[in-house]
Amino acid sequence: MRADELDRAVSELAPRAIDLLKRLVAEPSTVGQEQGAEEVLARALESAGFAVSALPIPADIATDPAAGVPASSYEGRYDVVAQRGNPDASRTLLLNGHIDVVPADDAQGWSSPPFVPTERDGWLYGRGAGDMKGGFAAGLLAIWALDRTDPGWMTGGLSFVAAIEEEYTGNGTLAAARAGWTADAVVLLEPTELDILLAGIGIVWIGIEVDGHAAHAEAAGEAVNPILATEPIIEALQALELSMNEAHAAGDGADPAFAAIAHPYNVSIGTLHSGDWNSSVPSVARLGVRVGHPREWSSEETLARVRAAIDAETADDPWLRAHPPRLALTGFRAERYAQDPDVELVRALAAAHADVHGSEPARVSLGSTTDARFYVNQFGIPAAAYGPRTRNIHGTDEAVEIASIIDCARAIARFLHAWYREER
């Protein structure tokens, strides 16, 4: 296979990949609403010669020790899984991505509607364009280009998993892996700025309920507003974040996988819900919190530490002492993971990238997580993420750089070709 012919095929097929990306972005595949985007992707996979099927998520997945805590039923919801070649071959690979996106309920600040894909200045804007539907476009573009330039390139087995709930529990990828959708190695098509992402921190989601004393606004002086009562709780969460990162900076049990990150452990207060009427003091306030935590803390220990921090901060508050906040794990119960960089998968990805760009990519860790944690921790399978450049993921005007989708596809195509060459 000549590299110039492969690159020419990538360039010629790129409009087809961007069209696929636009159709994916136009489907608002938030949690529970994944089917439209799944159908778009399934048709694209079928056109690339994959045998495609829907894999239901077991109703009892939350009982798996590695699972997150779901908020709703999995009835009628599924992963898209696909297979090309022989899954029992001596050389196999799995491409993984997630079909779900975070909400874009507050679209007021967007320069274009979040689920109307819009090209501007070399970028494609839209919720999920960067995280991570642009990765699907790059992966399929690489496969299409290889099929055109070297039809016999794939001599082993190639699997594809498009999972639900990566942004919330990870239960989609976990269910697929438990059902046997694994391989010798896994590439996750996550946005990585064309670096190779190897590690992610432990993360839990925690729901906190704070009681108040409801009343008419006219009698607010005799009531207790639970929204105001959250102030010392928020201060406790901020203090816990500070203490975790101070310990990391001081080297007190610091995790070497995140040594290059000054502030890996973030506590995000993502939601605050309370009340239903302006002229009423509400009865309860609910906080939704995401806690990044050190590797030695389990989800349950992290919950206990959050509770202890809140108890200490509110010890002198008469109302909260008499009405302690209620805490529960929700969503993520994600373990920290770190892929050994000295494995064939990472070396092969780096070599493919270097062949395109002239130098090897950075190997990076992030204060977040990916579904790679399941392959690395639960299954002992090498897994790394590699994907295009993005900006504002989870934020206003999320976008993916179109040129980086093409560059990503060029590198993935080289990687795939070299990976299966070992089978020949």
C-alpha cells in the first residue's frame, strides 16, 4: 500500500465522512434518546461491510461492581455492535465510541442551534460534534480509504462498539464487554487533540438533598430556604477539592500517572434544583455533584469523605445539624485507570501518527475518564484513546476541527493496516 494513495483516498472520501458527522450531530442523542443517532451510525457501518446488531443492556447491570448507578430503565435501549472478518482470528481489534452526548438545554449562548450542524472557519459546530461523533467519522473514513486502496487489508477480526451512557455511567461499554465484545486491543475514538490518552482519574457522582421549611414568601422570615442552606455544603465541597489537590502537589500519595497535571481532582457542582414557585419558599434543594478522587479511594470511601467534609463544615449550623443532608451515589462509580504506554497498541498508534505528522504524539493523562477503564481494569485488555481536535466539549459552541478528522483518519488507517499486517 502506498501512503500517497491512501492519503488521496482519505481526502476524496472526507466529504462523505463529514456528511455522516452532520447526520449524527443532527440527532440529539442525550441519555435515553440515543436511537436516532444509533440508526444513522448502523447504516454507515453496514455500508462499510460490517454485520450490525443491537445489543440490549441487561436490566440488572447496576449490580455489576464496575457499573454506574442508572437513573432510568434500559428497556428499549441498546448499544450498536458490529463485526467484520473473523472474531476468532489470531489478530483482532475493537474500535469503541459512545453515541450519547450531554444535554444542550441552554442554547441561548450558541452561535447556531446546538443540534443543527454548522461549518464555519474549518470547524463543525454542534453538540456532540467533538465529544465524540467526530471520532466515528474519522474511524469510518479510515476504513473506507483502506477498502478503496487495499481491499485485502483486513485479515483478522475488526469489531465496533457504539455504546450508550459513556457520559453518565459507562454501563453501555461494560455491558458490551461482559457480553464478549472484546479483542486483542481497543482504540477509543475519543477527542484527544491527536494525542494518545492513556489514563483517567476515579470519578463518582453524588446526589445531595437538603431539607428546608417551606412557607409563603410573605412568611419567609419564619421559614428555612434550602437553597440558602446549601452554602456551607458548597464550601465543604470546595475545601475537599482543595485538600485533594494540595496533597497531590505535596506528593502525599500522588498518583504518578497524573504527575504532569497540577490540579487533577475537580469537584463540579453541576446541578441545583429547588422550588416550583417564585412566591414560595421551597421544601428541598437537590445538588448534583461530580467528584474526581485519588486512586486509593473507592466510590464508597469517596462518598464517606464527602459526607464527613459536609458534617465538619455544618457542625455549627443548627438547622443542618438537626436536618442533616442526605447523600447517595448516582451515575458514575468510575475507577481510576492507567494504560502501560509500552505496549504494542500504543507503540503502533504512535508510529502511525508519526508517519503522518513527522513526530510522535504526546502520551497524556486527564482529570476525567473514558470507557477505556473497563478494558484496562476489568479485562486486562490494552486500550488507548486517539481522536481529533475539539473545543468547548460539554460547553457552548462545541466544535471539532474538520482538518483534524482527516489527519486522524490518515493515522488510524496506517495503524489498522500495520496491525493486520501481522496476521498475513
